[in-house]
Amino acid sequence: MDVAGAAGGRSPIYRRVAEDLRQAILRGDYASGARLPAEDELAERYGVSRGTVRQALGVLRADGLVTSRRGTRRVVLGPSRLQSFEELRSFTRWARSLGEEPGGRVVRVEHATADEAEAHHLRLPEGASVHRVLRLRTLSGRPVMVERTTYPERVGAIVAALPKGAVSHSEPLEEHGVIFADADHTIDVVVADADDAKLLGCAVGDPLLREWRCTTDPGGTPVEWSQDRYLPGTVAFTVHNSTATTALGRQLDRRPRTAG
């Protein structure tokens, strides 16, 4: 397809290239996980420059259809920018889907007695033991989120035994038969405390985007009660409603920043 020959059209050439590739992805010409042709091959196919191809790929990347990492052939993520619960629950899988390198470091693990809120959300009896985990999460080396998770005893014991630098906790938990099936989410804003400031490089009292999450296994038993605190400008959450489903998704916040 020579889109350059149709330069008299109203939309820029790169958008016509992006639309043609988008339709190919939607048709299934490029399945989820497949690699798109190299930039020079696409440039030859469409009769355009590599710069135009990069602009077109940037459109697809912003729509969440392909990975964002430069210098490699783009990988198709799927036909929809909205992310599934699986991606929202697992920071590691979500980051990898965008071509980012996820990181994690456990700062502190406490074996304690559940407080009133923890016992309520985890449906534990009074005096039950829990594990509290404070963890820093990074995207390609950049601190973006502090994770505070409380686990019931049986789940927390597995997490406590993992290496402090383990990139993912959800994957080894699944290997131990702990399945994350459903979750309730609440999004609000909280001010940074001393731990947040130290780990994220912000000031105490700075606003952070917070996601509360209570996750249950297939039998409806709670397996974690967590709050994730994100630096502003690092992620954004999207909500899609329909008569059939409601999907909550997370995406990189690519809005331009201004110096303050």
C-alpha cells in the first residue's frame, strides 16, 4: 500500500500508515505477541520515510496496541488499549506489556497481629497473624510506586521467604497455588509519609495517587489487602463501562509536564 501517493488526503501520512496497521491488527494479521515488521521494511511497504513510520508506531504505542521500547521490533499487545484485571493486579506483567523493565525491592516485612481494618478486609478472626510488606516498585529503574500489602499468614509466609529483590510476587504465589481471581479497587489521593518520601524521592506531604485493593481467590477467600501509592505523572487509571462489563485499567501517564 503506497500511502505516500495519496498525499492530497486530509489526514497526515503517518496517521494513514497507523490506521492501516491498526486495521491489520484488528483483523488478526498480527496476533497478540507477534512482532511487526522492521521500520525499514514498513517504510518500503508504504513508500514513506522511517521517520513517518516511527510517528505511526508512536500513535499505535499511545493507543496501547504495540510495545513502547525503541530500538527493537514492536510487539503487538492486542486490539484494545483497555487493560484487563490481570494487568492491573500484576505490576510486573503490566510493565512488561508496555516494553518497560519492572523492578521491585522489599524494604520491610513485619509478622504482626492484624489490626481492625486488616482483619475486616481479610476476614480474619481477632488476633490473627498477618505479614505486612513494604515494597518499592520501579519502571526501567525509575521509582514510581510504594506498595503496602498485608497478607494472611499462609500467603505472607510464602512472600516473606522470597528474595528481597524478586521482581514479581504474584508469579511465585501462583506457583504455590495462590490464585488471584477477583479484586475490589478504590482510587483516591493521599499525602506522602516519611517512607514514601525516602523511597520515591518526593517531599513529606506531597500528594500521591493511591489504589486500595482487596483481592480474593476463586473461592472468594481474601489473599491480600493492599494500597499502592504512585508518584503523580507516572501512571494514569482508565475506566471503561459497558452494559456487559466494567474494566479498570492502568496506563503510563504521558501528559507533558511543566516545571514547577
